[in-house]
Amino acid sequence: MNKQRRKELDTIYRKIENLLQDLETVCGEEQDAYDNIPENLQDSERGETMYNAIDNMESALSSLEEAMDYIQEAV
């Protein structure tokens, strides 16, 4: 791999890293909101929606971390 492509991959890696941090923040805020609603509301439709959103964001975080690992291996 030439220097230019390594530089492009480094730029992409940093963008993903920033997205990862932003998504961690949003996921943490949603988790805090979920944790702070009464337990009976956690079992409601709204609570389930929040829980599913958290689960999906955690999956996305995992995928972003995996993408970063692949980029590092490529470089």
C-alpha cells in the first residue's frame, strides 16, 4: 500500500473514531435516561423502545470498533 492510501485510511480511521465517541455519548445519555425512569415505565412500550435503541447503538459501536480494527490491520 502506498503512502497516499495509508494517509486516506488514517483519515477514515480518525473519522470513525470521532463517530464512535459521538455515538458513545448519545448511547450513554440514552442509557442514563432509561435507568432514571421508573421501573414500571421501563417495562412499557416507551421503555422497550429506549432499550432497543440502546441495544442497537451498542451493536453499532461494536461494528465501528471492528471497522477500526480492520483498518489498522490493512495499514
